Amino acid sequence: MKDFIKIFFTTALSLLLIAVVSIVITYAVNPDAIKDFIGQVDKQETYDETNIEEFELEDGIITKYNGNDSVVVVPNSYTNEEGEEVTITVIGDSAFEHKPYLLKVILPEGITTIDSRAFYFCTNLEEVILPSTLEVIENDAFNLCTNLKAIELPETLTEIGNNAFRMCVDLKEINIPDSVTTLGTYIFYADASLEKATLGNGITTIPEYTFYFCHSLKDLSLPTDLEEIGISAFDFCDNLEKVTLPGTVTTLNNFAFNRCYSLREINLPEGLTTLGTYAFYGAKISSIEIPDGVTEIGARAFQECTELKSIAFGKGLTTIADSAFDNTINVEKIIFNTTTPPTISSTLFDNMTNLKIYVPTSAVETYKTTWTQYAEIIFSVDELN
């Protein structure tokens, strides 16, 4: 009998050892297998609804969550004091504010609004599942959710308020659906890990400071009917290398692409009329063509663009600010297409030691007599190679 027990346990142990070795070899040879396994486990993960007693409710609004769960599954309805079934439609102001233990929230179908500061300063919140009924995300709703890694915005969403995702420093990608027509200011301010942003075609204006200091941003898709880029909208996006502006853009406000130190390629649409101060300060562009509709180049618009070599100004230009090209020292060619010399300072181009200025043939003498300090480097456009 003892020999039988010994043989049984020896055989069982051997089989277990073989199974363990088999698993180790499988994942060593194919490390993606373990990712697939984990993914399957995640897909099977389900959660029970959070106890309705943990919420304070009023007229379909969650006014306060009083629980301590790390995962909250919001119920879609509750029974009021009159015994009526009430659908929950709003996550109220500050309902989940400063819940440091909160990791995941699942919102039910029927929710239409996430009010101001609803999840403000939930510093450990990593995931939020939004319903397909959501229409509005109000001001500061997810401000300072510093561990939020991803969020999928539904096609029903129409409005995102000020600071909605400000300082979500772990957020890596955002896709704003075409249904969104209204954006607030500072929405993704200082989202330092944000690498990809796609803005839906319902947006015509990118408000001020929308992507300020999103220094990881590299992949940017803009709306097809975009008209205006606000003050500092992409200020300090210092890893952004290429921007394709749609032909509908008319206004680049002050600091629009200020300190985008990696920006090497951008087009200016023919309909552009406003080019603000510091618009491309520090960019790495090598050439730029200013459309006919732009009448003024603002202060420091191209300051510190040390790789800029060629500039072509449109026919509508009347004024260039004194500091527009400060320390932009490597420009070799500037083309003016207007027959009337724009107003400039007497030292505007002094730091461009290899510069040649090309103007319409009929206006060569006018330019030379107006800009006497640069008369020797003014030539007819006909002399361009």
C-alpha cells in the first residue's frame, strides 16, 4: 500500500512539473501569449452594481457618492420616496470629487451629463466607461485625474467644458467625435503624456490653451472645417513636427504654435487673414509662404526660427513688427509680392547676413528708395533662379 501511495504522488508531482514547464516554455517562446491570456481574463471581468445606498440622489441626479469602493458601477435607476422608478441622468457637481481610492467607474446608459468637478482630483482613477447617451461633460469634470490613461468619448457627446481633462498627465490619446461642436478652454492643459489627438469635424474653433504644454503630442488631426486656432492653443507642444491646416482656417491667434521647437512643416491656407504675435516662435520650419490675406506680421511671430531660410509674403502685407524675426539669422531669401513696400523698422533684417530681397520688377526702385538701408540686396523677382 505504501508503495502504491508513493508511486501515486510521484506520478502526480511529475505531471504537475511537466505542466508548469510547458507553460513557462510557451510564454518564453511566445511572450504575446501571456498578454492574450491577460486580455481574456480582463474581457471576462464583470462587476456588480454599487449599492444604491452609497449615493445621495435627487431628481435623477447623483449629488454625492459616500462609498469607498475602488470600482464603482453606477446603477441606472432608483426608487424614490414616492415609490417611483427614477432614471439616473446626471452625475452632479463634485459628486465623486477627491476620491483617492477610486480606480474605475462604469456609468450606465441614460446618463446625459457629467457636471462640473464630478471627478475632480480623483488622482488614482485609471478608467471611466462612458455611456452612449452622454451629451455634456462640464467644466473641470476630470481635472487632476492624474492617472487616467484612456477614455472613449461617445458619438452622442456635443460639449466639453473648460478644464475638463486638465492635468490628466497619463492620458495618451484622445479622439473627439464629430458630434462635438463646443469646446471650452484649457481642456487638455498640461496633459504631458498625450501623444495623439484627433479633433472631430464638428469643431470650428480650438479655444485658448486647449493643448498647452502637451509636450508629447506628435500626431495631430484637425477638423476639416476649422476656422480659428486660439491663443496658446498648441503653445509648448515641443515634440509636434508637422501640422496640416485645413483650407478653412482664417485666424491663428497670438502664441498659437509658440515654442513648438520641433515643428518643421506647416501650411498656411490661402484664406488666412490673422497671424498673431509669437505665432511660430522657435519653430524649425525652413520655409514659409504668407497668404495674400495677411496684412500684418505680429511681434516675434518668427523669432528664433533659426532654420528658416526662405519667406514669401503675399500681396496684402502692409506691416511687419519690429521684432518679428529677432534672432532668425539664417534667412537667405525673402520675396515680396506687393508693389508697395510694407512698413518696417530700419533694422528689421540686420541680423540676416546672407539675405537677398526679391520684389516685383516694377517696384524695384520704389523699394530701394523706401528701404535705403537694404538697397544693395534688393532685386527683381525676375532674377530668381
